[in-house]
Amino acid sequence: MAGWKSPSENTVLGKPTPRLDGPAKVTGRAKYAYDVQPAGLLQGKILRCPHGSAQIISIDTSAAERMPGVGAVIITAKPGDIMRFAGQELGGVAAKSFDIAQDAVRAIKVSYKVLPHVVHEEAAMKPDAPNVRGADPNTSTPNTRSTGDTDAAFQSAAAVIEGTYSCAVRTHNSLETHGTTCKWEDDTHLTCWASTQGVFSVRDDFAREYKLPPANIHVITEVMGGGFGSKFGAGYEGILCANLAKKANAPVKLMLNREEEQIAVGNAPSATVEVRMAADGDGNITAVDAKLHGTGGISGAGVPFPYIYKVGSTKISQISVFMNSGGQRAWRAPGHPQASFLMESAVEDLAIKLGMDPLELRMKNDPSKLRISQWREGARIVGWDRRNAKPGNGKLAGNGRYKRGLGCGAATWGGGGGGGSQCKVIISNDGSVDVEIGVQDIGTGTRTYCAMIVAEELGLAVSAIKTNLGKTSLGYGVGSGGSVTTGSTAPAVKRAAEAAKEALVSAVAAKMGVDTDQIELIDGKVIVKGESGKQVPFKKACSALGPGGVTGDGKWDASLQQNGVAGVQFAEVQVDTLTGLVKVIKVVALQDGGVILNPLTFTSQVNGGVIQGIGMALFEDRKMCQLTGRMLNANMEDYKMPGSMEMPEFVSIAFENPTAKGVSGIGEPPVIPTAAAIRNAVLNASGAALYHAPMTPGRVLDALAAGRKG
Amino acid sequence: MKAFELVNPTDVSGAVSALTAAGREGKLLAGGIDLLSEMKEYIATPSIVVNLKAVSGLNKIESSAKGLKIGALVTLSDIAKHPTIAAKYTALAEAAESVASPQIRHVGTLGGNLCQRPRCWYYRDEHVICLKKGGSKCYAIEGENEYHAILGGGPSYIVHPSDCAPALMVLGASVDISGPKGNRTVSLDKFFILPTENLYKENVLEVGEIVTHITVPAPAAGTTSHYLKIRHKESMDWALSGAAVALTAKAGKVTSAKVVLSGVAPVPWRSPEAEKALIGKQVTTAIADRAGAAAVAKAKPLGGNAYKVPLTRNVVRLAVLHAAGVKG
């Protein structure tokens, strides 16, 4: 079977193609889980513990049950249970209106014994801290590992740096919050419109919960507004919604509000490293001695370290810190953006100590050949030779209030696919073409490339292909995590399109009385090779098919995907030395993704990664209060995310990998190096060495003042 | 939100009566940007909401040789785009333009901007009963306080959120108030009150009183003004620190100076120290910096907001230079 054609042979694939559901999304016609309104719909609301840590003494739902308009009250916690973070769920209500549901939840009387909490990482690590996990300590057993002889390497080093680098907990803050609309069709059949990045994992969660065959559960996600790793499975809110619907005998919608989205459904853990790093006179990184910790609240945390670069010898000790806040979940390249910020910051400081161009040091220690060529190309595009030779000191920095500088960082990721995907391409005898696969489009453009692949095979325009995605009633598709969606889905779609094409060609060839290998599908026509004039429009040719048309089935094929992608980013920033404000002027991002199906949605994903990287670098910080045990900024006012004015010039480049044979997903890698590149650019611009992200105006002013003192 | 009765009076006296009758159970609704979010978050739980929107005559900007008379219902976007305000009352136009986002400026009113409640994250959390809500402590003192007051704080350390108030104050504005005891006019300088005076409100309005108009005298010849707002996020954010400055100059020397800070104190914070450093001087970078230093000389930062001291010093310096038309 055929592989992907080279870019020059394609007519559709590899060409920038606007996403098919874009107009529906921006005009509001697209139906999200929130927009579904089955007849008799009730609104759900969750009851949550307001305390950082508390034991439930009693729960009285009588007032809520009596309230007119309340359809169901469900309590999932019981007296004696310990609540471990502010926001933990106890149950919920479904009612005729959202206001009634909210009033009813507020009418449930819960009596608590408030227990001591700890919500700051450093405090949680202290021996006298309140115990978050019952009998277990707040810190995990250290994960220690070592290679080579670090002592010898430090002794013979040409330069050694020592420092503590860290980054804050961030929340996913998906614009569409978590939640579902659930409707029981009968006692054993559930339809669930979910905001999820895994319709099949949601289905399987419900099937397990209700001990029903998976086929009895129908999960639908035609469009969704972001998950970033936090939306696999039915979740507490999904199961509660279905239970409320069952109890009330009516469909129920339960979507979280912005506060709930921030406190209870995941976050990206913090990471801190106390590190010593050494290099020899040639710029080889010879030793890394690192102690790491991070918190994922009530769940564990960890980052890969050292990150990316070859290191002669290592001594690593790593722990998770547990505290009374909502648990972490996968967040776009779990652990990698944090690891990149810690590692690339230290590498930058090491290069400066060594008196070496930081890019040269990186290239010297980078094991990836592909990235070496990306470093060269990126440096040329951004004008790396413009950078200030010394931090804060050079022509680019200038002598004024605003200082400019350049920095960089690198990314690695997998992005290959896995088995199981099942796609159908159906050509009907009226010439219509449908592509069907159950996989959801998390927003990256899955729907669009499915149509593009089929259009390419059948010689049609993308607009001629109808897409049917995001439903468990269709063939299996993977969950969108680990950037595996494209690597898992695109091969099955291609194989299904090929099979459908073969069936069509064979029917048409028989009718026209020619051999199948004489038939070509080009530009909406069926053409007989070598016989000029012997051609029929695609639609007309399809009338050769029987009333059932033809269906091509496609399964995953490993040969059409590949694993392992490389990326580098360069940032140019401007530091306002009087206010500490950092403006990202430009980000040059070079990202490899194997064979690139749609360069437009590819660069769109890179832009999105860069934007979230800017958020990590400059703005996002989940703030907890030790006095109250509560999150202080569970909103989009004080939990600051980049807006339109924070956008840089994007130079996002789909980097052509000359050896690529297969497709790779790239949802995750472009978010990895941005924060580090910005940190290093701030240092290059102004001499302000920042050790913690986000780099707020206050921290930048402090670092500038420290720099002035020397 | 808690269910409430909506009252729709058509004139000011009707609004005053309704609000007076409602007493502490009543809230006044103008643009609703602040009140509705307070109600949705159960920070405000009125039984009666008096809607001012149907009251006529409160949505006009009147400009004359004597000055401006702005109805309390005039939207911030109408102020920002008014050519006379931009030309002669520059700080006010700049302040209005700096508020939130275009959508909010199209709905938010000047009266609401002056009377909005603090953004303190303890005050805004239903589950925290802080000093301002009848509790016994200001959580900002020992808690997280990076956005809190460095001047005029205690016993509460909120900052006043208004951008327009400092600009109006440097322009010498006053507010017309209607209430159950009749009408009164209060200089904006005397309108806002510190927590030491009253913990539960940020201005002098009594129950039943409504701000109906804001009047601004025409600036003296040779007056220039500027509002500079530093926000962490340029797209839409509150002031970390801001400064409104109005300077009147004669023969190159400052004859009158007004400096009012935002984002740093429980009220829009007039700085006589900064003003004193400017009067009689020709504005230079050194003089502007001296004004900045004077503005923060008495600053008392909490644990997490010390950065506001150098920031505010620089903000005053930059605002003074800009108002004076001097390159920094």
C-alpha cells in the first residue's frame, strides 16, 4: 500500500487549508455540549467543600429536596469523610433552572470539623506541616538516579553555576469548561454530549459505572473548546450528571463555572530545581547535580531532568510534594515546559559564566541532528547575531528605558500514533463522499485533515467531503493525549480512502470497459489514462455504483506515522526597565512534525503553544492562601492569561524534515520552549536574571535592582 | 444569585425614594458591570435592585466654556471618544480608555466606575468573611497581598479600583448627589473615604443617595493632564499602579500641580508631597523623579507588594514628564 506522497505530488494535502468548522464556531452555529437542549432539560450544580481540609460531621439535604423545581439531589460523601482541598465534591442537585439548582445546593447544610491545611509547597515540605495524605508524608520517597562521576566533573570544570530555578502551578483554564449534557434514552441506554478529548474513554467510564455494554452508551463531541490534557474520562461531573439524570428521570446539563474549572479539574504542577551545572573548556556540559521538587496538589508531580542536552554525569534526586489543593492533570506536554524552563535557564547562565555564545553551547550539547539544523535556520531568521554580546549590554539593548534582547530554547516530543483506529469512507451513488471515524477533534484540526486526506485520494475538493467525527457510534478513535491523534487517525483515514477508491475504480472501470489501472481520479473527474476526452465527472461516474455505494474500511498502519519530533524557539523581548513589564516582540518557532498534512492548522497549533508559553513565562500563577486554604484567583481576572495585546509577531514554521515518511502530532511540543526562550531573552535584554516564572513586573524590577547592585 | 425585586423608576426622585425605601436591602443598578458580578458571586445579596437606566437626563455629556457636566449614566466609551474631553480633559479620556475591555466600556458608566467596590480577592470570595464584610481581620495583612495598598492602608488594605476617579480629581471635579435629604455637591477630593473612617463603604454616599452628575471645571489656561496606568496585562487589567497628573505652567514653570495615584491606596490617593515637589519648578527628568520619590516617601508595603514602591515612583515620574510634554 502506498505511503504519503511527496509535497510536490499533492493537490490538497500539505496545502494551507482553513478548518472546516471555523465558520460554524465563529458564528455560534457549532453545537457544543453546553448548547444541547433536549426537551425537559434540568440544570445541574455540584456541592463543594469550601475548606482546605475538613471532616464531614453531617449532611442535611431536606431543605434542598423540598425546594420547588428540584428534580434530584445526590450526595456522594458521607459523615466521617475527610475533604482534602477546597473545591472537593460532595454531591449535587438537578433542578428546572440553574438558579434553583444553585439555591438548592446552597440550601444543603453540611457541618464540618475544619482541619489544619497546608496549601504552600515550601510549608508542606516542613516536618511539622499538617498531613495531607493521611498516614503518608507530604513528600514522596526521593527518586534518585545518577550517571558518571559528578564530583570529578565539578572539580575539573571550566565553569560551574549554582542556582534555584522554579515555575508556578498553572491551571488549564479551558475556555469551554468541563461538563456534559446527559440523557437516558431508556433504563440502559445513555446519550452524553461531553466536552472531552476522549469520547471513547468517557463511554468506557460510563459503561463501567453502570455495568452496561459500551455500545449502550453514546458519547458525542462534535466540537470542543479546549482540554489541554484535563478532559479525559467522564470525570466526577460527568458521572454525577448521568446519575442526576437517572434519578430525576430527565436529561441534565452540568457544566462547571470558571471557578470550578480552576480549582477542581486539574492543573500543571510547579517545579523547582536546586542545581549545580558544570561545563568543560570546550563547552561540553559535564555535570548536573539537581534536587527537584514540585506539587500537583493532592496528586504527584514530576519533570524529566536533565532535559534534552547531553550531560557527562548526573546526580538527580526528585520528590513530589502533596498539599491541600486540587490534583494535577496532564497539561500539554506534561512536565516538559517546566523542565525546559529549569534546564534552559541554567544552560543560559552556564554559557554566560563560560563566556560562550549560549546558542553555541546548546548546539554543542544537542544530541538531535534535526534540531541542529533548526538552530541554524532559526538563528538566521531571528537574526541571532543582533543579540547583545553581554546581558543588558549591546546595540540591541540600547541605553534607553526599553531594552531588547534575544533568547532561545528547545523541545522534544513523541507524537506518533497507536493502533485501534477504524475509519470508513463511503462513496454513494449520487457522488457524495462521507468520512466517518469516532475520534473527536480537540480543536487542532482533526476534522479538516480527515476530509483533506479523502479529497486527496479521490481527486476532489475538500468541500466535497462530508465529515462525521466525535461519536462513539462510529469506528474507534484514540483519546487526544500525547499528541497521538494525528499519528493514530490519519493512517486509518488514508487506508479507508484508498479502499473506497479501489472499489469505486473497479466499478467504474467495469462500466467503462477499461482496466482499473487505466483509471485516474483528478480534479473532480474520472479520467481514462492516455485516452484524451474519455472522462466523466466524479458524480456521474458514481452512478455506476449500486444503491449502497461503496464503503472503504481503514485501520491504523504504523508505516504512515512516526514518533519523535524536534523543535526550537527564539524569542525577542523588550523589557521596560522602569515598570518591569516584559513585551514579547517576536517568537520564531521551528517545529518538525513529520509529514505535514495541513500547514495552516499546524502553524495554528504552534501559535497556540507559543501563546500558552507566554502565559507561563509572564502571567499564569495559581495562587493559594495559607490563611483560608483557598485559591485566590479562581477567575480570569487575577489568574492572568495572555490577551490580544500580549501577542507577539509569530514566525511559526512547519519545519520540513527531509527524512520524514510518516505523520506526527504536534499539539504539545510547541508550548515547551517558549517560557525559557523568553526568560533568556529578558536576561539578554536587560541583565535581569529571573529564577522564577511567571516573570511579573515585581520580579523583573527586583531582578533589575539586583543586577544593578551586581 | 439571590432572587430580587427590580424597580424601574423614571426620574431621579423616584429612584431616590425607591432606594431610600429599600434601605440596606437595596442596590443601585447602572451599567451593572460590577453589581451583577457581585450578586452572582453572593458578595451583594440585595432584595431590591433599583434600575437607574430608565431615568432620563443622566446619559449626556454637556460641554461649555465653564466646563463639563457628565451624567452618571454616560458610558466610559462615550467619554473616551469625546473630542473635547480628549483635547482639554486629556487625563479623563485616557483613564476611561484604560478601563477593562471595549465591551465593558460600552456598558460601564462613569457613575459606576466611581462607585464600584474593591477587587480585593478576599473581599470578592464569598467564603471569606473579611474586615470589610463584618469579619475581624483584613486577610491581606498576613495573606497574599501583591495587589494591595502601600499608602493609606489600615485596618483594611484594599486598593480603590477606579481609573476615572484620579483623573477627575486632578481636574478638580465634583459630584452632584441626590438623596432623601435633598441635593448636595461634593468635591471628589472629599468623596472617597479611608477604611479608618468607614470599613464598609468607600465613599460618602448615604443610604438612598445617588450620584447623578459629575462636573469638571474648564482647566485654566496652560493646563495639561495625563493618566498613566501600569497593568500587568495590557489587554484587560486593573492598575498595579497608576498616576493622574494635571500641571498648569506659566513661562515654563509649574504654577499648579495635582497628582492622584490609582492602584496603591484604599482611595484614589492625592499626593501633596509630589505636587509640592513640582510647584515652582521647570519639569525635568530629575524634578519628575523627585516628585515620584516624594509620592512614595511614606509608603508602607506589606509582604508581597514592595515592588509597588519603585513602580509607583517611576509611574509618577513618567506621568509628570508626559503631562509636561518632556521626553523622559
